Amino acid sequence: QVQLLESGGGLAQSGGSLTLSCTASGNIFSMAFMGWYRQAPGKQRSLVASITSRGDSNYDDSVKGRFTVSGDNAKRRVSLQMNGLKPEDTAVYYCYVRSVAGPSYWGQGTQVTVSS
């Protein structure tokens, strides 16, 4: 059984910062792909940022230059540093991990609300 525990969501003002963290526990020993997705009301879930075990990162155009994703396989943790937050960043953020063995997992989601 693998669980992803997310933390760090909350309320921020426009221009502010938040850091999201996601830690995996259970039967997962190495993560090949780690990412953060978000889903705003009435919209589909979409990729925000991702990083591979080799350190290759990828960002949605809307967050480039503002968000930074980092991964630590030894700690089984992926983080998302969010700076310069905008009201349009308001969404539920989900951690996603795909293990080297193949199976993938989702976190339960954490709410990020940015006020103008």
C-alpha cells in the first residue's frame, strides 16, 4: 500500500508564496516521475510541473519562472515552490508519482487559494 501525503496548501495573497510538499510512504522504493497537477472548479486536471529521477523538469507555460519543482528520491518527496502567486493559480493541487516499477499514485489533493 502506497500513500502520498501532501502538505503546504492554504491561502495566499496575490504575489505571495506557498510551498507544497508530498511524501510517499509504503511499498515504493524509487520514483521515476514526480509531478504536481491542479484542478480548478469547472476545469480539467492539468499538469503544473514535473521532474524525473534524472532531474529533468517540465513546467506549464503559465507557471514558468514562478514555480520550481524539486524531487528527492531518498526522502521519497516532491515539492513545489510557488512564488508570484496569482488568483488564477487557485485550484486543488495533486501530487502524482510514478514508480520505477510501473504503478502510479495520486495524493488526496490540497487546496491553494490566492486572493487578489
